[in-house]
Amino acid sequence: MKCKNPEASVDEMWKVTHQICNDLNEDDCYCSHWAEYYCDPHGDNIAKFKQKCQDHGENWYWLEC
């Protein structure tokens, strides 16, 4: 999953995604299809990732790779 915002830079979106992944102790992965980093949370961390992403504010949403 990754956290996205159409008004944010790629770098900013990566920083937000990376922080959420770190907070959840999930390893980073690289999505070659979109040339972006993400992480693949499991179990309870899936809902936590979605919530943490949306908590960043308006226009932030989660997306599966």
C-alpha cells in the first residue's frame, strides 16, 4: 500500500508512506510498475495503514500497488 495525494510531490508522498510503514514496522518494497516505493502490511496493520494515511488530512488516500 502507499499513501497518495494529488497535490503532493512524489517525494512528499514517499516520505508519508515511508513514515507509516516504519511506524507499523513493515518493510519497504519497490513497485516497478509505478516506479514508487510502498509497503505490504498484513493483518491489523492494513486498517492501521489506511487510517494513518487518511489522518494526514484532506486529499490523502491509500492505494494498493
